[in-house]
Amino acid sequence: MLNFLGKSFTSLNLEITNRCILQCSGCARTGNHEILRDLKDLPVEILDNLFDRDTLASLPSGFQVNLCGVYGDCIYHRDFHTFLRKLKEFKVKINMETNGSFKDKGWWEETISILDTQDTVTFSVDGLKDTNHIYRKNSRWEDIEIAIKTCAKKVIVEWKFIVFSHNEHQVSEAKDLAKAWNVRYFTIVKSSRFGLNDPLEPSSQWEALEKKSRQSLENFILAKKSPDQDFKILPKCMGGKNLGITYEGAVYPCCTFSTETSPFMEKFRKKLNLKENTLTTILNFEEWGMLQKSWDKVSTAPSICQKYCGVQNEMLTKTVSTHDFYKMNDRQVFDLQEN
């Protein structure tokens, strides 16, 4: 069984490009001149190191690859369909997450011809025709509608709706529209990325538990208090679903980890890369134990782990893992085709 630090996992996140047409204000890509100067696509050949013989022999049934980007949107990879065809040769399930803009019906028809009926296309659409573009700047509603309706003819379609101040009144209407478009799942997401007095932040009913936990930890640190007695690190990457591979081939414990500089990753950056080693080899490196040891205390964990996996003890009442903890509180999934 494929595992990371002794924990088996059933999916991984693969970012195949840092290209994107949109300029979402909360995205790590927007305004990032270093990214914009160096646009890259993950080469198709790297899949042979990702799914080498040993890795393929260890994959559990139904293993899923999430084409989900931190900096880019997978559909803008310059050779996307070739990449997708190669990926499907490894008999894995696909979930591709996208904004769905700037591709025509023919492009989407070719996409679903490669996918299986058990594959998923997740559309990140935050609002309706009059509001989605407020956060997802440059998105085109007419393209999104064509994409969703085309994909729904064959594959599983999910509409992921992040709640903002400008769209919170449209949640119910969007859910109804999703059902009319034959969308399978409608997912409401409470975001944790809002800053102080952020005009995009919705009313308190949509406040994310992850945001509350993060603010509590930040306040402890600002007050120069040790957080080690009141908080703990419960790594999301140990939930079996968050291993992340970047558009440069680097392997991270989660895709979010790649957004901040980490001394651990800087030290082993070349070694923990699919351009140098296979995935099985990388996951077996003993260096990961250094990262695991850092999670023993909040104060010794990397800042990115503190931010996204630091949890206040009093918030942990009936949950068994950070993954379940936030999924239960910050996401609500509706099966629109349930009888």
C-alpha cells in the first residue's frame, strides 16, 4: 500500500501548470511577479516517475489524482489532453478542478472522451452570472455554463461554491441552478483566507472554523505566549488525501506547503523531486522523519503547518483528525441526484 510516514493514502494533488487566466484576489498567484515571469507546464514524461512500477503495484483500488492547482488551473496546460490521456493509462480516477473559462464546447467534448464515467470535474464557481466574476476576475459565465452542461453528460460534476459577502444571498439559487444543469454535487465552502475587515468576508454564519483556530493561534503568538500547551499540530497530510506535487515536480506533504518557503524543503528540494527520483523512492526517504518530529510541538512546526494544521485543543471534542475536523465544519456537500 502506498504510504507517507506510515499512513496510507488514497489520492494525491497534482498541479500540472502555473498558468491561469483569472486574477482571483485571494490566490497566491495574483500579483506574484516571480510566477508570472516563469510560466511552466509539468512535462508529460514525469508521469513515468510518478507512477513507476513500484508505485503502481502499491496503489489501492480507486486511487484518485486531483488535478488541482495552487498557482495554476490544469486546463491551461499547453498539452492538457496529451497529459490527461497519459494519466489515464495508469488506471487512476481523475478529479480535475477548474474555473472552466476560455475553453469551447469542442475542447470539453474531447476532455470527457478521455475521462471515465467515475471521473469528476469540479467547477469552482462562486456565485451566479452577476457575481461570480467579482472574486474570480476574468472568468466568463457563458464558457462555464457550456463546460458544466457538456461535462454533466458523461462524468460526475461538482459545483464548489465559496461563500463571500457578495454571493451569500445566492447560495440557494445556485444550488437550484446546479441541479437544473445536472450537476451531481453542490459543495458550500467556508473560506479561511479573509483578512481583518475584509470586504469580501460574508456574515458570521459562514465563518470558517479553520479561520477561528488560526486567529486564536496568531493571537497567542502575538502575545508572546507559548502555544504548545493550548494548541497541537494535527497534520492534514496524515489524512491520506493531501500529498502534493507541484508544476516543477517537487513532492510536498500537501499542496499548500509549496506556497511558503520552508527550511526543510529548501534543504532537500532537489532530492524530493520527481525529476530526480520516483515517488516510491521519495516517500521512503528518512528525511521526512525530521518534518514529522517538528509536529510534536506547535512552536517547532513550520509556519505553514502552524497556519493550516494548528488546532486549539478546546476545539477538538468529537473529531479524530484535522481532515475530518475541518471537512465537517467548513464544507457542506449536497448530492443533487439523491432520491
